[in-house]
Amino acid sequence: MPETIKDTKDLYSCLADEQMEQIGGGYWYIRVGSEYAGVPQRWLLIFSEKAYEREMKTFRKNLKKEFEKERNRTEASA
């Protein structure tokens, strides 16, 4: 399931790191049962260390950009 689906995000937020099993190469996984749109499903959630690092790098870059933009607005209005 894509991470953009609310049920997937909710499930990720409930999981503890130690519940996941390491595959190797920076990957972890967990098998879970779920129901989506009234249909019982089996999900395999996979965590990638490298993908997480890329997301965090992008997040920090965007946060810095927003901080600079806000700082420039504040200085311009002073």
C-alpha cells in the first residue's frame, strides 16, 4: 500500500522499531493484517533507511528555505 493512504500512515505511527524484522542492506519489514474499503488484506510494510535519509534531507532543505523566507519577510517589514 502506498504511504499516502491514511491507514498506512496510521499504522506506521503505531509501530515500534523493534516490531520490524531486519532484511539486511538497510531494509526492515513487518507483516500486518488490515482492512481497506471493507476488504480484508495482508500488508507487508517495508522501511528503507536510504529512502528515509533522502526524505529527511529534503525535509531539512525545505524547512531551511521556509525559515529563510520568513526571516526575510520579518526583516523587510521592520
